[in-house]
Amino acid sequence: MTETKKKILQLLDSFGDGLRNGDFRNLSIFEDDVEAECYHIGKGKGVEAVKNLFALPVSGAEYVKQNLENIILHWKGAQAQISCHLHQLYVRHSENGEFHYFQYGGTFVLSLCKKEDWKISRILFDLCWTDGNTYWVKDWKMIDFSMPKKHKQVISWKRDGVPRVIFQTEEPESDKEQIRELMFLYGWVIDSEDYGLFGEIACEDVRVIDGYHGKTFSGVKEWTDFLFQLNQKEPCLHHTYQIMDIQITGRQAQVSMSRLEPNRIGSKTINQETYLANWLTLDYTVNLKKTDDVWQIVKVEFCKNIRGVLSYKK
């Protein structure tokens, strides 16, 4: 990992800490005229406005569990662009000892610039799902899932997508770093509807074996046509992946990863004993090949496997 990437990811960690705490103690990560636009809480300009926008939504939360995942980062010169997924869960007990929780997930796009140090100049956030006790966030603008195509997202793949703003990061990255990004771009395609991007990251004759729906798709067009229909039915898709293993043999590679999807589990299984678990719903095996120094997806196969993994420590 290059020094530039380390510094930018450290800044992202600091941003994540501010979100988790509901208090950005390190305001130096922002440009003075930083702008923010979030689907659920509105707009703001300036450091204080941004700090107020992201104040802790659950008053008196006893614990906050955060997953900041699917990080895609490109930089060139003094500009950088990041996209990532946020899953955040709040826990609180009522006066009579009852367990209550609220969780939400969404997609961030951060624009950064460098003068002396890297700083965040713009923040975009799309709320994708909520679950649990929404009383705490009754002032939020919620998603109307009954009207999918009337939902107007803040983030545009054409204007804000990392590979559309900065096509390629300027410093070389290792094979594993390139492959990790490719997996997260696979998810970005599904959620953002940037179907042209799938043709760039996958072979033309790619096969997708969908064990959840019991279907097999051959070629880029078949898969992206299916994704288009999926997006017509359901707005705000949020495909978050945790990579378990990457095996590289020459110019071939295989990735094992799982889908993180706590919103599909919800109150069926989240309780006082299980809230620390990362809830995984699908297991993936992805095969790739390297041609002309570029990794591409050859085959994606996934199947249902719901489980809670206690990898998150309090």
C-alpha cells in the first residue's frame, strides 16, 4: 500500500469515528467550505453545518456498531474520490430493561482535495435501508418503497462514481488490491445502475450462477438486463461484501466473499445476545483472469447461507 493511500484511508477512518460517535472531534479532516448532501437529513455547508448534520441520531445510545465496507478509492494529483458502504446499529435499553435497536445502511461518496494535507471537500450520502425502532429518527426523510422510480437518489454514477470521476488511481497497486476493488465495483454496478461499467470489469462471456434465484446468466448483457429489472422493482439496492480470501495463481485468481445484509435479518434474529454479529446471507466464489495487466471477472457463483459471525468486538 502506498503512502498516499495510507493517508487517505486514515482520514476515512477518522470520518468513520466521527459518524460512530456522532461528534467530529477532529474537524481538521474537512475543508472550511465542505459541502454535504444526504437523502435523509438534508444539506449543509461549512464545518459546523456538517458536524450538526451528522450528530448522533439516537439520544442516549449505549453502544454503536459500525461497518464501513466496500471502499473504492482513486486519486490523481491533488484530487481523490472515495465511495463506501455504511452499516450502523444503535443499542439502548428502556427504563424497564427492554432491549431496543435501530440500524441503517447507505452509500457514501466523498470528494477530497490536497493543499498541504488531504481534506474532505464534499460529502454525498444515500440512505438505502432502515430497520428497528425508527422513533429515534422520526425527523429523517424515509424511503418510500411503494414508489421505486419516484425515489430520487443523491448520488449519480455518471457524476459521482469513483471510476467516472478519476478513471484510474495514479500509483500502481498490487494484484490483491486491484482484485479487492474489482469485487466492490461489482457491487457498485448492481446498486448504482452503471451497467456499462460491468462490461469493463468482466469478460464479455462472463457467467453468473445465481443460486438465490435459481438462474444462470451468460454474458454481460443477460446479467445487466436482469439487474435492470431488479432495480425497476426495488429502489436503493445495497450490496455489501466481505472478502474472506483471495487466491492468485499466475494470471488466474479466485475470490471467496460473503454478502453482509443485516437488514434482511432484522428483528427476526437481532436481540440482546446477537447484535454484535455480522449477519451474512450469501456466499460467493468469483473467478478472474488477467489479460494485458488488467484483471477481469470470468465467473460469479453465489448461494444462500444465512449466519451470524461474531467477528465484531464490543
